[in-house]
Amino acid sequence: MKGNKPTTLWARTPLQVLGSILLIILSSLIRPGGSSMLGALQTLLLGLGILGCCMAVWRFAKGGGGKRKGDQ
């Protein structure tokens, strides 16, 4: 049923935010120290973390406009 979609949305969004925050924290722990590969990895992890947070916010904002279970 379509009524179950908001439940999965509410369950997935916090997990996506948590994963994104962990990626951002992990990227801040990497010290490139002159290595271009570590610098690229740090940039990639930071970009994925920011992108994940933006997608979670977009999903949260977009999810509020759906029909409710009692509405017809």
C-alpha cells in the first residue's frame, strides 16, 4: 500500500543523515600530509557526506506533501 511509504521515509532519512555525518567526521580525521591520494580521499569523503546530508534534507522536505492515511 502507498500508506506505508512515509514510514520507510522516516526510517531511512535519519540513517542517511547519520551515515553522512560519519563520512564528514571520517574525512576530518584524515591528515593528507603531502600525499595527493589521501587529499583526494579526504575530499571525496567530505563531498559524499555533504551530498548525503543534502539528499536527506531534500527527501525530508519533499516527503511532507504526501497524502495522509485518513485523507481520500
